[in-house]
Amino acid sequence: MLKNVTVTVEEEALKWARRQAAEKGTSVSKLVGQMLKREMRNGDSYWTAYAGWKKLKPVRTRGVLPIRRKNTYDRGR
């Protein structure tokens, strides 16, 4: 179900949005709606990936010590 909203933007942003909408052959309203939907999807996929990453178990290696921070940038000194 679509809902109407009122958005306040700076004049320069509105000019840009009108140009973008004209180039895409759509209205400013639909353009803003598409942008919000895209942002929503991007945010959701990030948080889904982050939640999956947090569930990962640390990888155990046989006999290999993890790299220590102080040794990370040690270049043969």
C-alpha cells in the first residue's frame, strides 16, 4: 500500500531530483520512492551479512601463531 508523505528539501536538491526524474521518465515522487527502497534493501543486506559474520566461529590453525599487531608492520627491522 502506497502512502503519501511531505518532504522538505533545499531548492538545489529539488532541481537535481527533477532533472533525474526527467532523465528516467518518471516523477520526483516515484524517484524518491525508488531511492528509499534501494537504501532500505542496502541497509537490510548489510545487517543480514553482519549478523551472519558474527555467528562465524574463529578458524583454528595447526601450529601457526596468529599475527600480532606489533608484528603486522614489522618490515625486517
